[in-house]
Amino acid sequence: ADRIAYVEIGEPSTRRVGFGAL
């Protein structure tokens, strides 16, 4: 699996950007 940049939205005003594998 390749690591791609993804944006994870948990809260309405909280955004986390990290690297994950799909």
C-alpha cells in the first residue's frame, strides 16, 4: 500500500491532516 495524504475531519471545527494507506 502506498502512503497518501488524507484529511480526517473529526469535529466541525477540527481538521487533521496526516498520511495513511488506503
